[in-house]
Amino acid sequence: MAFRAVLYLALFAVALADLPPNYESLTAIQKQEILWNNINADVYDYDNLPTAGPTPAQLVAFMNVNFTLQTFLLVSDEMPVGRTKVIHPYGPVAKARMVIFPNSRYTGIFSPGQTHCLVRPSPGSFNPQNLVPGLGVKCLIDGAPSQNIMSLFAFAGQGTNGNYFENSKFNIPLTDDRRTGRKITCPHLEALATKAGEVGSNTRNPVNDLFEATLAALPGGINDRPEDTGNMPLYEQASVRGDGSLVPAGQVVAPYKIEFVPNRLLSYPADTDKDFRYQFGQIEPGTVVYQVVLYRTALSAEGELVGHLVSDSPFVSSHYADNRFFMRHGRQRWQSE
């Protein structure tokens, strides 16, 4: 497949900033330890967690296709110095394993076995009046770039319900707009759009327009970009195994949708006055945090329980986790082979 050549040629052209020069050649466990040490180098105090939103200057930088393209094209586990997480700015990170059961019929990181990961729960923006819970999973690969899974409950969020474990997270977030074919609207992005308007944008919904322009600007053909701005595809992740070997062309079995079902035993009161980062900090290592449910096609009414995410460390909030730790978005459109 053409995307494989692009993916692995890009590997050698990307500078990895402060990561070791040989970082990508290391094993998954070695990479996990390097990132984990960086995350733990500057941990936040739970009594003094940052909550500030993006500055006008950061919004101006964000409202540029060349900036947002790097979300898909930067092959690294670390952001360049000076780049800001305008969306999903805050989130704790834990070491974890994605354990896939023997019943899985899927390939790549979704095949039976386990993959060493780092997981980062992070809301779309920091807004106590409307929690938009997301979850990023970085699956580390031996001798090859990581494969990342991005998920969100719903673009509209879950309102003032502060329980992060209230709802599942999906790579295709829930929204009535997707079901009716209209443009996706997201309250937390609309708020950013309003701020962006204050710093010079003239479009009605500049953030939505920016995302659409970003997908259109991705290099390659139709299969080299997501279906739309509400779809974070999983084809690349199903194309490479944890040991770095590629699934042969024509044999990739990718899920169209993933659902991370929360462990209800981790739920806490919806009206809590505790920051979600504090709540995750109470989770013990060795806990099943989410179950992994996969849906083969867009028409699949029921998913298949194929595994779970298990924490292997405490969840840690830190400057590195919020300012350098990076998860590249997959861009290869789902295909049925």
C-alpha cells in the first residue's frame, strides 16, 4: 500500500527534538521508559494544577493549516518546543497495556496479545460547565513509529456532569450532526472560534473551516485522509504489529470504530468539586481502566469485546505531559480488504 512507503520514509526525515537520536529504533518498552521519565521530571502539585486557556497569540498560531497539518504529519512522540496544545491542553498520563483477547479477528495492534502504551485522558478544553471527555492511547511499536488512537465521547460534551467515567469514548464521537449529515458543531471549538474571531478571523466558524481545510491539504489520494472531521480512523493501527512487522497487503482487518467502555467501579459523583486529574491520580496500577470494543464496519450495530486497557503505573500530571508529549493522528481512511 502507498501509505506504508510514505509512513516509513517520513520516519527518517523527522527530527525528534529532545528524544535520543536512536529513539525510533528502540523497543516499545525502552521508548515507554524514556517518555515516562520525561513525564515524571516535572510533576504538578494537585493543589496547584494549571487551568489557563490558550492565549490570543497561541490561537493565531493554531488558526493556520500548516500548524494543524502537523497533527497528522509529524512522526514523533514529542512536540517541537514552542508548539501549544490548544485543544486537549491538560491530561494526566499513565503507563498501560492494551491487552487483546484471543477472540479478536482484527490485525495489527488489534490482534491477540498486548501492546505497551501510554494513555492520556484529556478534555477538549478546560471548562467545568461542560466536560468534553477524551482519551488518547499511544501504542508503542518496536523499531517503528507509535500508533495512536484518539477518542472522544461526544462533540457536544456531557454538560456539568464531572464524572469522567460516565460515558464511553469513540474514535467517531457521538453527535446528532453526523447522523443528519450536517456540519459538526462543537461547543468547546465554537468557544475557541469566538476567541479566534477576536484576534482577526473573519469566518463564521473558523475552527470548523480550519479542520476541513486541513484534511483537504493532506498529501496523497482519497484513502490518505479521514472521511471527515468527525472520524479518527484506525486503518494504520491495524496495519502494523507491536513487534514492528507489517501486516501483508490485502490481509489488513481494521475496525471502523473503537469504543473504550469505562470501568464503572472507577466512577465518582457527577457533582464532584475535584479536578479530573486528581480523580485519575487515585487509580491504582494494575487496574482495568477501559474495555476495548471494536466495530468492523460503519453498519455494525453491535461491537465485539476484544480486550481492555490496564494501567501499569499511577496517572501523573506534569508539564511534559501537557507541553511536549505528542500523539500523531492517524489519517488513512478505513478500508475493507
